[in-house]
Amino acid sequence: AMDDVPSVPLEVSHLTWETHGGITTVRGTLRQPDGIGRSRPPVVGVAFFDAKGGFAGAVVDSSATDALRDGQSRQFEISGPGVRADAAVRAEGWAWMR
């Protein structure tokens, strides 16, 4: 993950997704590492890949969650169009500060 504290990324894990009517909804967990404080909420992005590793789309949201305190974890949910759902077999998440 990219962020505003060099080499100390926000952690994005436990990703699940479903697509209905062309909108993909992604759920997962964000975790702020211990010892790092940030006052702004993160932008969350999830990229999808097909079985050959090709890009199958992405969902990005800047309003998914509030700022996280030192060591805090929180569930998130983001939704959007633009994912080839029939091809997506793997997802990777990132979170960064605006």
C-alpha cells in the first residue's frame, strides 16, 4: 500500500467481492500499523486480475472509512463499475492518504 509515512503501509486484507448489475462490491479489512498515527481517512483501491495475471478492472473509493487510530483495524466496503467480473479471479488492495 502507498501512504504518507514512507515504508509503513496501511494493511488491506480479507478481500471478498461480488458483482450484480455491473457493480462490483468489495469488502475487506484495513489496519493501521502500531506506532503510526494519521489524521486523514485513506483512499481504498482494489485491483482485479484474471487467471493469466492480466488486469480485469478496479474499484476505488475515497469515502470508504474514517481515519484509523494507531493499531486500529476496521472493516470497509466499496462499490463501483469497471470490473470484468467474469474474468476476475484475484484481487489486491491498497490504501493511501489523499
